[in-house]
Amino acid sequence: VQLVESGGGLVQPGGSLRLSCAASGFTFRGSWMYWFRRAPGKELEYVGRILHPGGTAYYSDSVNGRFTISRDNAKSMLYLQMHNVTSDDAAVYYCSIDRVGRTRGQGTQVTVSS
């Protein structure tokens, strides 16, 4: 299994950012895919998950209504569209293939600052 996150960077409060995750080494289609994040000094936090392209995605309360998860099975890609970002969203973001985030990529850093 290989998961490679990208798209992180510096974003202003209230801004938007789109993260990507390139997946390989397993059957992407039909697999639940997850996003997690870890802020400095905090535990790994579940962000959301999705099973089917265009299907229902599920989110944590902290990001619900601001973040959107999508996927492209043809490209084996997972995405996290972040809107109205706040300082609480600053973290390293990971995609994962399991519900506890054990198997995940190296992460991509999101920094929130004006």
C-alpha cells in the first residue's frame, strides 16, 4: 500500500485549500478512504471518509459543512477540499485506508496564518 498526500501549504484564515492523496498497491475502487489530521501536541484526529465517488461522505463535527471529501476511482485519487479554514485546522493531514489511521501516507502540512 502506498499513499502520497500533497497540496498542503500556507492558507489564510477563511481561505480554501485542496489536498490530494494518490493511492496505489491495493484495490482502490470499493475501499473506504479516510482523512485524518494531527495538530502539534495533539492526537490523530479523524476528519472524514468516503466510499463511492459522488456518494455520501461522512465528516467529523469539527469540519462538517466546511470540508468536502471526494474521490476519482479511475485515477485512484482522494481529495479533501477545505473551505473557511481556521487556525484549528492547522495540522498534518493524512489519507488512510483504515478507520483508525494506522496505514497512512507521510502527510501534508497545512499552516493557517494571515
